[in-house]
Amino acid sequence: MKIAFHPKLLDCLPGYDRTQFGKDLASGITVGVLALPLAMAFAIASGVSPTAGIWTAIVAGFITALLGGSRVQIGGPTGAFIPIVYGIVVAHGYANLLGATMLAGVMLLAMGLARMGQLIRFIPVTVVIGFTNGIAVVIFLAQIKDFFGLQITSLPAEFFARIKVLAAHAHTVDLPTLALSVACFIFLLSYNRLAQHVTLLRRAPGPLAVLLVGTLVAFAFDLPVETIGSRFNGIPQELPPFGFPEVSIHDFGKLISPAITIALLGAIESLLSARVADSQIDDRHDPNQELVAQGLANIAAPLFGGFAATGAIARTSTNVKSGGRTPVAGMIHSVTLLGIVLIAAPLAAYVPLATLSAIVMVVAINMGEWHEFKELQRYSWNYRIILLATFFVTVLFDLTIAVELGMVLASLFFIYRMSELTRIERLALDEEAQDPHMLYPDGTLRVAAWQLFGSLFFGAVNKLEELLDPRAGHPEIVILDMDRLVQLDTTGLEGLENLHDKLAKRGCTLILCGLNSQPGSLLYRAGFIDEIGDDNVCPDIALALQRAHTLLPNLMGGQQDEY
């Protein structure tokens, strides 16, 4: 099998000119500046150092742009990973987080090479909305500690334990921290409205403006609040050490489940981001190439101390709005971040954690599709159950369990719905009822015809039992009109075989007519047509009835005692 490897960058280089480079340069710098506060905030919220978040954005962002399947995708740490990464760090430690990230990268790479990008689209929108809103709630709750300045040394990852700890330390609220958090939170929520009236604000992304203002206020008034410098000793003004994470072989088995979670969420979010970008720039991304790039990005980032990364919807949209149209903009975004680290890293020590917490809370609010809850009454109970079950399980327990439950529920409801659409209806044979050769002495028909609708699969095969119901009469010939049957699976095939066997034991002949391509192909390949005989397979119901007329004189013709 030939493996396709064709980054989108190769399509953009022919005809690339100075004008487009100017747009990509401006956009890349804008997104790079925006990514700085988000990378630090997401990292701290995930229970790791801000340095890890910045290097994740640098390394993963560069590889995503260089090798990805989208023209404008911006990669890096995202809010969706916060509860997952935090849970892994608490349960397994930072070194194992790096190992799980690399393992997830291998999984994503394998998915891309196996051309499984299109399969991600099979996840129902109800499941995506459910876990997205659930993740937003988890992120919001995780920021309460830093937002209120609570004196908590370690915050559990599990929901009920976390709520218990937060409630027990509610009395430790730090008023200066809370005041700064609320001010930054309100400022960021109203930033877009303020930018319409203040020209200067239009030129700076909201998170960056809040970061600068919050830092200046805390420094100018000497607020006694926790900062990046007080908790993490600032950000090193140097390249990180390169090397593989120190993961014990004994811990490897424990990392498979977290790695699957990272890979699944990374694939969903990156391809969702690419689809959103496609609609903005009128392009079409390559989902398999995008998974390859995300896999390589998650393999490379831990080598520099980074962690899980994926396509970032907000930063990708900012890239598009700023004029970026090729992967060059994404690469410049990473170079911009690298320049900031090497030049201005010492200034990050003054950034208050309260300001970063407010930024993450606003991100959590904006990432949730809350209007979907208001519109639930417009949809079926199946839709509501899947969405709400995924949402609550994500919040209360675990994202992986939530997605698994959502997929199982969606599959079960789909099977039920498809089985409801599958029908078997008896055809009225009015003309045959006037033919004495077609009748038993008591006036009942010696021939019965049934029409199948929909899909005869494992969820609906039991409906064939209607043909064996004694109340259906005692025909000597049963005709199945399959002109409206569009799909047949192996369980449906087995059902037809069992029906044929039971009819044959009662001296009854089975005739099929109107076979469509897929059911017909399966019946021929399985040898079922040979079993019932080619003469008993007809193009339509009229010829099937003629075949019945031909067979009846050779049949016994007496009323059967039992059917």
C-alpha cells in the first residue's frame, strides 16, 4: 500500500510572493504574541510549568504548520487538554505525562498513515458538544483555586474530591488576588466592546492586553499576589534540555489509557479546527496529513519538555482574520514565541497567576456551546440523553468514559431507529385471489408475497419471524420483494437462511425478486442463491408471480395441517 505524505506547505510554495509573505509575517507575529499568555495559562492550569506550555507551542506549532494538512492551522496547548493533563500529572507525575504524550503521538501518526482521518467525523455532534461543554466546566472549576487565591497545596483531579477540598478551604480567600482576578475577568469579557471605542485596543489581542494590564497593576501597586516568579521561579531565558522522558517500563501499561485519551481528543479537536478554518478561507484540508503532523508534533514536543498539543481553534481563527493564508504564518508564530523567550523571558516572572486564571476562565466560557442546552427541547429524547450523559460523565468522572458512553448510546439509538425504519409488509394479491389454481379448497391463497423496506441487519432480522406466524396463513410459495431493501448484513443473511430452512421443512418454496446491488452481491457470494436456485430469483414481483404459477401445478396443493 502506498502511503501518501503531502504537507499543505508544498501546495502553497509555487507562486508564493513577497505580498503574501508580508501578510503571513504580520499574522504570525500577531498569533505568536497571542499564544504567549494562552500557552502559559493553559500550562499552569494543567499543573505544569509555564515554560512547558511555551515550548509546547513553539515545537508543536512549528511542526503542525510545516507538515500539516491545513493551510492555516495553528498548533499548541489548548484548554481542552487541561483536565486530561492535570489528571495525568496528579496520578502519574510529569515524566509519565511526557511519555503518555509521545505514545499518543505514535497513535496519531499511525491513524494518519492508516488514513483514518475521515473516521473521526463519525463521532456524533451530540457527543462532541457534550464533552466540549463538560471540559469547559471542568476547566472553570479548576481555576477557582488561583482565581480566589485559596491556600491549597494540592488540588485533586477527581470531581467530588476537588469540590470537597475547595469547600474546606473556602475561608482562605485572598482579597487582593480576588480583586485582581475579577477585574481581569470583567475586562476580558468586555474587551471586544471596549475595542470598538478604543482604537489602541483593536491592535492587541484580548488575552495579551489583559496580561499586560494585570501585570502592570500588580507591579505598580505592589499587590501581594502570587506570580510566575514566586511559584515557578520565572521562565528560563535559554533553550530547554533535549532528551527522552524518563519513563519506567513498569509504568508503561498505565499510560496506554491516558495516551488514548490524548490521541482521541487531539484528533477530534485538530480536525474540527481545520474544518472551521476551511469554511473561513474556502479551502479543504487533508485530514490524514493533519493527523500525521499532530502525531509528529506530540512525539517531538516532549523531547523539549513540552506536553500534549493539538490544533487551536481560537488561534487558527485569529491567524485567518489577520491575513495568514499559508503554513508560513504558523511557522512564524513559533519563531515569534522563540524570540520572546530568548529576549523577554525574565519579564514573565512578574505575571500574576490571578490574571492567567481569569484568562483561562474566559476561555472556558467561550469554548462551551451553552446555547445547545437551551435548544434541547427542540430535539428528540435520544439527542438529549446522549448529549447530557456525555456532559455529566465528562464533568463527574472522565472524558474517555464519557466519549465511550456517548458512542455506545449513539450506536444503540441508531440501531433502534434503523430497526424501526425496517418494515416487512404483506402485499395484496387481488388478481391471484380470482385464480382457482392459486387457492386452497377453503379459499385461502397458496401464495403469499411480502415486501421488505430499509435495512435487514442484526437489529431488525427478528422481523422475518412475522413470515412464520401461523396467523399469516399456510402458503406453499413465499415471495420476498426486496426492491426497497437497500442493505443486508451477515446476520440478515443468516436470518434469510433460517427462514428458507424452516419453509423448506414445511414444503414451502421461497422466491426472491427485485434484488438491489448490495443485498444481491452478498446473497450470491454467500451461495444463498445457489441454495434456493437461480430460477427462484426474479427481476420483479410480476415475474415472481409467473414463477409461482409455474411451480404450483407441481406442488401437493393440499391444505397444510401446520405451518
